[in-house]
Amino acid sequence: MNFINLNNDYNSKSKVSSKIHIGKYILHISLIGLAIFLCFLLISCQKKDIRNIPVIEPLEESEIIKLSIESKFLDKDVPIIIYLPKGYGDGTEYPVWYGLHGHGNTESMWINNGITEAADELIDNGEIEPLIMVFPYVKDASLKEIEADIADDGKIDERNIDKFISKELITYIDTNYFSIISSEARFIGGFSMGGMMSLRIAFHHTDLFSKVGGYSPAILSSDYSDRQLEGWLFPNDNPDDISDLVSFAKEHGFDRLEIYMDAGKTNDPFTVGIQSLHEALQKRQIRSEFQIYDGGHSLQKDKIKDYLKFYVGIQ
């Protein structure tokens, strides 16, 4: 009996010991699994945008951020300035306007002309929706670069600066900031060279933008009465092959865009061409507004508030 009792006791202890070992094994496996899961989660968070990470304290005032981002298309770091509205950081997503400067200026042009103060005032007064504004340093292709591009395969490729904005800059902003990732809440506009580039980029990427502004844009032609618009945007194709301009515009999504342009009444070398472009857009049933202001080819500081209202004005 004693032997049997001792054996039963041993068996009982053995079973308990086995259960302990199994429990430790399960715990060990669980910890390994948890560690793998956390590593996977960490990697996933690094791959995902940081917009999902909550910010504890929203901005009490609007903020200006200056930085540079790497561009593979331009093979260099590109300076940009970002405006974040008051209240940014509580998880709310904002529309984004990309503002391009004129030839001879820098990414600071819009800031130097008071756009941040104008935005602050309009937001505080409830006249526009809060928005993110992005000001990159831009420079169009030189004649030498265009000639090299054509010599490569006999065709004119999309400009590298256009690719930078449409493929790199937008991705960077949408990944790192609380932006609304939708063409309906993404806009582009610029002055002079920047205005011409904005129109070109918006027409080539109607899936990315819903509104575009050209402020005395330095367009290439003074006459768009025929098919110069299509010839400008699609230089590798024969515009004479287009039988229906309205249908062609819709096929390329031009009807999804809303366009605003203006020009000076005096000493503005682009006024005639912009007027002609506006009429060509209307002929193709594209929503276009054109205004002539007193003055010449210069950024109109007193119109900056109206520019912002075009993009995010509250009715």
C-alpha cells in the first residue's frame, strides 16, 4: 500500500511537473509569438503613414516648417515650406494646396507675400476651411534638358519637376501629414512660371487635383483658338487627329477640373494668351474663370485672400 501510495504520489507530482513544463512551453511560445507580432506591428507602423499616430497637443497657432526632401527624379534634395493650420494635430485631416513660385523666386515667395497671415485671418473668421499649404522650390526644364530629352527617344517626356510633384511630393505629404487623400481636397496653383507648371501638371494628372490656379501664368502660346491646348499637353501626338474636342477633354478628365486664371491689364505679356486659353477651355466645356486686374505681370498681394477662397472658401 505504501509503495502504491508513493507511486501514485510520484505520478501525481510527475503530472503536475509535466503540466508546469507544458505551461512554460506554451508561455514561451506565446511570448515568442507576441514578440514576432510586435516586430511585425513596428515594421507595419514604419511602412504606414504616421497620420495614424495620435498627436497629444494640437497646434495653438499655425506653424511653418522648413525642410528638404530627396527627389530621385531631380537627383537632389528639394527645399519645401509647409504651413500647418492652428488646431492641426488632433487627428483631423485637411485639404492641401500646393503653391508654386515664379521664375527667379524661391519656395519662400508666397510666405514673403503674406499668405500665411491671410490664411490665419480667413480661418479665424470662418471664411475658409483650415488647410495645409505646401511650397516647393521649383525650376522648369532648361532648353538643353528638353533637347536632351527629345534626343533620347525622339519624344518629349513629362518634365522631371512635374514627376517630382505628382509622384514624390504628394506621396511625402500624404504619408507624413494629416492630409485628405483625395483629388477633391487637393489643389495646385502658381504665379508666372509656377502658374504655367500648375496648369500643365493638373491637366496631366486630373486624378490628383480638382482645382488649379494660374496667376498670370507664363503660358507658351498667345493663341489657343484651334488645337494648341492639345498640342501643348500632348506634344507627341497629332492634334489634328482629334475629331471631337469636348469628348477628348472628357476622356482625359479635364471636365473634373475647376480652373481660375487672371492676368494684368497693362504690361503683362501673357494676357492675350491667357484670355485665349480661357476661351479654349470654355469651348471644351471645362469650368474656367478668368479675371483681368489693374497692373502688369506681378503677383497681386491684395488678391491672395481671393485665391485661397477659390480653393477652400466656405459659402
